[in-house]
Amino acid sequence: MMDKYEVIIYWSEEDRAFIAEAPELPGCMAHGDAHKTALAHLKKAIDLWIKTAREFKDPIPKPRGHRLIFA
């Protein structure tokens, strides 16, 4: 399911890390010392976000399409 959501990865000077976000899933983000690490952590965060939404019967947004953006 994760591969269907848009992902944005960017460098945060404040955090001194790469930040990966899934903007279609509010608040779903992760970080890492490299693009690859941030993306791997985001995959886990997306799985947890969806699992939690299902548990609480919250709506899960439908993916708009697969896009990976590096900023």
C-alpha cells in the first residue's frame, strides 16, 4: 500500500536529517541520515498510520498516485 502514496523527501537543516513525508496521510513523516533511510522509516510509519486508522475506524485516504519527490 505504501508504494501508492506520494512521498516527499527533503533535507532539514534544523534537524540535520532527511525528512520523508506522506502528505496524503496527515502527520505521517519520518527521518534518516540518508534518502534511503528516511524512506525506509517512512514505509514503517505509513504501515503504522494505516493500521492505527483501521483500529480506530478512521477514514484512510485513497492514494492519488505514486510519486516520489526529492527536494
